[in-house]
Amino acid sequence: MSLNKILAIAGKPGLYKLIAQTRTGFVAESLIDKKRLSVNIQQNVSLLSEIAIYTLTEEVPLAKVLNAIKEKENGEPTSISHKDTKDVLEEYFFNVLPDYDEDRVYPSDIKKIVQWYNLLQKHDLMDFDLETSKDEEE
């Protein structure tokens, strides 16, 4: 599945799969408990394919970061928890993306990325194609 169909909704935990569009928004299904909800156009929603991580030289698409975590962990869940300390999270993320911008990527962002990776990995959604995501963005 492409990251174009996976959503992060502000104020809601976890990730959601885009199911259908409606006149006033869309219907999304939680990856955590499979409950469906109607999402209004005014809500702050982010497609994972649109998210990028700041580095010292460029912005790296989230898909590349998630794939780097997948390679580091050999396709398994992360060796750390999103609830670990700030120092543990930053050290882990430095091993995944050595040149990330520490001034613009906060520990809360790293927590989300670790949590999202584990959720996607748990539901076998980590087999997205980087080239497809890149082509769809253009």
C-alpha cells in the first residue's frame, strides 16, 4: 500500500487508512482498532507521503526514513519504544538519519516516527515502493 492512503489526523492517536471520499470530507479507518470515522475537510490531516524530515542539507521524505528504520531493524519492530527518554530517541534517530537537523526535528517528532513505523510494520504496510511515492508526488 502506498503512503498516499495513510493519514495522520491531528488530535487522534495512531494512523488511519483512507477508505472513501465524501461530499464534506472522507471516511478513514483506524489502524489501531479498525473503527471508521468521518473526517471533516476542516480537520488538520496529513498524508504520510507529504511529510518530510529536515536534515542539514535537504528534506528527506518520510518513506525514506521509514525504509532506513526497516533496514536497521531487518523488518522487525524497533528496538526502542516511542516512550523511551529523549536521549535514547535522539541517539536511535541519529543512527537512522545521521544528518537530521536537531534544531528542527524535535523529540516529539521522533516519537511519532517510531510509533508510526511500529504501527505500519505491525499491519504489514511497510512494503510501499519509494519510486511510486516519488512519481505520485511529482
